[in-house]
Amino acid sequence: DADVTQTPRNRITKTGKRIMLECSQTKGHDRMYWYRQDPGLGLRLIYYSFDVKDINKGEISDGYSVSRQAQAKFSLSLESAIPNQTALYFCATSETGAGNTIYFGEGSWLTVV
Amino acid sequence: QKEVEQNSGPLSVPEGAIASLNCTYSDRGSQSFFWYRQYSGKSPELIMFIYSNGDKEDGRFTAQLNKASQYVSLLIRDSQPSDSATYLCAVKRDDKIIFGKGTRLHILP
């Protein structure tokens, strides 16, 4: 089983719909992240959280919200999806210290039509 | 200026040769530097990280860091077709990990 699990792995949704991407981890890491990846634009940080009570905006947080329900769970929501949010989304975790090496989930493909 | 810059490639290297991947960063306060490999449609996998000036070797991979020049590189010796992938440089700054856009590497059989 993957240490960082994302659900759903693939989703097609319509413009204006609310969609939630969920992430859970068994690595025991405090820090969790959401990134999106677009061709030619690399990985861009959406939100990150260093513990349950800590939520921080990343480079491209507009149109997104997050919830850190527990140390092991971090969900990303698109309140009203739009086509330019079509992308590959990655959840990731890291420990405090230890170089902050990031470990990624398998990714969630989201298509907004 | 982008925080982390990489040549997008593709970089084509003959099998068995040395592949050299480069990355520059803009913030002198950056603390740690990472190289990830990503196959198409898959998640990035850590190759290695470095935080001190100089070279760090791990098998066929060597990371090189020059903080004065704000430059980090990855050398892959004895390149194999399985090394064909996109290589992402990442930089830790203020507890955030910022990625470059990646360099596509193609190993020619």
C-alpha cells in the first residue's frame, strides 16, 4: 500500500461543480502539501500545512481551499471548478527537519469540462 | 526571474555517456536542494538532496552545489535508457519547497 494515498485518482467534473480531492498518509509526517502540475509549468504549490492547526497559502491558492482534518489527512477542495483547473494534482508529505524531503502521492487527474 | 530555473530540454544523451542537468536559483537564503525524477504520468521520486557546497555522490548520481553561483547540478554516469525521464530541481526556502519546471532527458540507445 502507498504511504501517501490520494482519492480519487481520476475525475471528470463539470464547470461550476464542487470537487474534493482527499489525501491520507501513513508516514507519520507532520507536514502536508498540495501541488498541481501542468505541462510546461512544472509543480506549483497550492497550500501547505505544518500541523493540524496550521494552514498556509502557496503560489496559486485562488479558487482552492483545504482542510487538515487530522495529522494524516489533508483534503483539497475546488468550490466551483473551472476548466483551467484541469491538471494533475499531487499530495505530498515531509518530516520536520531531515532536509524536508518531500514524498508524493500517486497523483489525481482532474478534468473540468 | 523565476525562483528555480531549468532548461526544459529535451536533452539527448547517448547510452553509457554522462548526462549533466543544471539548475539555478534566485534566493540566496535557500537552504536545501533536491533532485527528483519523474516518469510521464507518475509521481516525482527523490533521487538525492544536498545542502553543503561541493559534491555528493550516490551510485551513478552526483549532485553538485555552488552557493556562491546559486547553481546546483546533477550528473548521471553510465546513462541507461531507463534514465529517460523529466528531472525536477527543487529548493527549500522558508520551509517551502519550490520546484523548477524540469528538464526532459532522453537517453539514446
